[in-house]
Amino acid sequence: MDAHIQIKVADELLMFLPANRRRAEQRVPAEGTNTLGHIVEALGVPLPEVGGLLADGAPAEPGDRPAPGALIEVAAVPRPQPVPLDPGQDAPRFLLDVHLGTLARRLRLLGLDTAYHNDMDDPALVVQANAERRVLLTQDRGLLRRRALWFGAYVRGAQPDDQLRDLLDRFAPGLRPWTRCTACNGVLAEAAKDEVQDALADGTRRSYDVYGRCVDCGQVYWRGAHGDHLAEIVQDAMRTVAARRAPEPA
């Protein structure tokens, strides 16, 4: 009997493998005691990025122990990927690690409930993600391997534009642009000019008449010099989500 296991890794997951082993077909020793989850993660693929496992063509679970000679197929998560939502909730809630501050602000710009702390360690992130049922977004593979984490996702891309596009393509969440504070994640409410004028510079007060204010932190917003750039981000996001949600052609 073959004392090895043959593994076929989906193309979308090859990025997680070491450069010298970045090929779809892998052959690993069959030790008999290792679970499928352990074998897959030993290759470098975090389990939250795995959409399904097959063992000799039959559905398998991460806790299963493959027999020597088995053929294991590792699929990527589907896109869009479903996320369990609470009643009345139409979009996932997110929690981002300390390295994704710009992405956090952009998700808030789109109206997505996004928690972010620039000083929270890994165990605390897992606790908050679980307690608030937030999808933990990170580029730390070790964080995604924590067994206690209820739902996590690896953020692809080095630049915020690419990261945002990847997340929207993956989850296709319902968007409500311009409804959240990019600073604290609070909800924005319309504010009359005379209510916020003490917080405005003279030039701003003369140039703009429409304002919003965060109900939590009091931050005041108006369409300023960066308004066109932010509008482009919003429009691109809406297109990305619409394309992912579009039905497949018959």
C-alpha cells in the first residue's frame, strides 16, 4: 500500500504554499495519526480559506484521518462566501487587525460595521470576534489558525484598493455608503449648519452647507476636497458588489 497521501490544492490557495512547493499536486507521508486539517495547515493553507475537502471523491471533514494512498482535494471558499447573520442584519460585521487601518476606514465609508483597534493583541481579537460575531480580517496566517476563532478571512493584496476589492468580491455585502463614521464606526446623522458651526473653520463654513455628524464621537463631516476621490471609491465598490451578486448566465 502507498504510504503517502496525494493532495490536490485549488489554484486560489497556492499562494499560501512555500514558493518551492507552489504546485497544485502535493505528496505527503501518510502517518496515520494526522487529521486532514493538520495536513492542510502544514502545507501552509489556513483552514478558514478552505471551502471543502474531498477524500477519494467523498466529502470529508478537517478532523478525519485519511488512509494511506488517499487522494485529498482541497477547495477554496466559494465567492460570494455566506456569513451567518443575526435577524435583521443584511451585511457581515467585521473586525480588522492592527495592520489594516486604511481598509477599516474604507469599509466604514461604505457603511459596513467595522471594528478596528491599533493596539489589540491576537487573543483579544479572537475574543471580540467571537463575542460580537464579527468576521476577523487579517493577513496573519497564524491568527487564522487559532482554533477558537469562529470566522476569519485572509485579506489578499498589498494596497488598500486591492484589499477592498478582494473583500467585496469575497463577501458581496450590502452597502450603505456615507452612513458610518470613518474614525470610530459610529452612525452618522444629518446635522444643520448652525449646530456644527463651532467645529468648522471659517473657509469650510463659507464653502459648504450640508453636514453630517457622528452620534457617538461627534466628528463632523462634509464633502470636502477629497470628496471626488471618496466618491470614486464608493462607486467602484458598488460595481464590485453588483458584479459578484449578478446571476450566472443561463
